[in-house]
Amino acid sequence: MRRHLPAISVLALVGLLSVVVLVWAHPIGRDGSVLNAGWNGLSVACAELDGTPLYSYDELNEVEMPATLVVIPRMPVGTADVRAIGEFVEAGGTLLLLDDFGYGNEVLTGLGERVRFAGTLMKDSLHCYKDAVMPRVECLGVGDEGVLGELVLDCGTWLECAESTDVWARSSHFSYGDVDGDGQRGEDEPDGPFAIGVVSPRGRGEVVVISDSSVLLNGVVVAGSNVRIIEEFVRGDVMFDQVYLPDDEVDSGKATLNRVSAVVRSGFGAMILLLVLCSLAFSYACYNRQRQDND
């Protein structure tokens, strides 16, 4: 039995490495993932903004200011994490909150902001990209910044806010809210222009809200100047929240591999790996010597 141990160990190691390679090579399809290179991923925007994924809100405590956090809440955000976001902004961080029909209002309520996502599909049959559900929105900036360009939305909504709110992006006069969902402009349905992007100062930082969770998706950023416009509000290092996205086991596995890889690349991680390899080599040498003595 003992003579078969090395063979079993080799087979186990080969099996483990095969699983790791499969997880690493498998394409990611998770909505909003920075690892997803498909149309519904954020790999392009993350690369252009030189961003990094955020896998735990505990990491916010170690972030140097100024910094920017991009949050697309496709799941309910925990109370403790909303509090962490608030502390992050108060300390000088910038929150970029992108949503339409998700859980953005819960974040805004927790932060005490007076802006809300309308939660109704906005359409514009005249100023649009290919379809009325993809409106082109002119971004005028805040103050004397001038025109920033055009944002292209994809099935977004609009923002409900006070008149005193700093609005930097509005839809055209031809836009409307498709409240009844029939695809037609009704007499009783709200007309534009609507607020699409707003900014609100908070402590030493600011909260930037955009009424579409899709503006940074790989399949949408190519249609407009979305990344360049959002870059105007970015301060310091950029982090993309990967906590509140639909669960995906392969994506979680890749995230774990990325964290392990980062640890191994560090000086401390490399030392630990070297010690482990030396221990394995020493153990095998002892086993081989004992087997020879028994023979």
C-alpha cells in the first residue's frame, strides 16, 4: 500500500491542477463582472479606467484617498456595507452608483441622499442609438465644465430629484417614460427631459448617480463616450464592486485564484510557497529513504 502512495499523490496533484486550469480558462458570463469579456461584462471599462475588483467592503478601510468606488447593486446591499460606503465618501471617496431597476434606491436611502431611481423604462425615439430603448443623453457637466459628450443608455430609467440638485446629464425633450410598458407614448405618461446623471457633495467626497446600470457594459461603451464621460468624475484609484452581483461559482473560483495569485506574487507569499515546496520535497525524500530501508 505504501508503494502506491507516490502514484496516488501524483494523480491527486494532476487532478487538482486540471481543475485549476479549467476554472482559469473557462469564460466568465456573470453580469457586471470585470472578468467577463462578453457583451455584459465590465472588462473594457475596468481596463480603460485602470480599475481593480473589490471583493470585500472590509478592503475600503485600507484605501488611500482620493479613490473611486463603482457600485452596480444587482442584489440587496447589506446595512453594514452601506455604512462603509458612506464612511468611504465622507473620508474623501467618490461613489459612482449605476442602477435602474435594481437595488440602488436602498443604497441612496441608507446614505440619506434625496435622489431616487424612477424604476420605469425611459425611451427616446428620436435621440437614440439604433433603438428607442437606447437613448443618447447629452452631458453638460457641472458648473462651467461645458459639454462632456453623449452617454448612450441601454434600457435605463431616470432620476427623481429636487430642483436644486446638480444635474449634469439630461435626456432630450422627446424622451418619455413608458409607464404602462406598451411601447407607445401615452398622453398620461411623463415627458422629458429627465435627469439622468447627478452629483451630490458629501463630506470630503461626492456621490455620482447615473440612471442606467448598463452604461459601462462592454456591449454599450462602444456606442458612445460613456467611459470618457464617467472618467471626468473619477478621483484616484478606481474599484469595481464585485460583491453584489448574481452568484456564479466559476467567477468565484476565478476570483479566489486571482487572490491566491496576488499573495503568491508578493514577497511573503513567495516565501510561504518556497517553504511548502521544500517541505514536500523533504517529506518525499524521507518517504523514499524509508521505503529503501524496508526493502
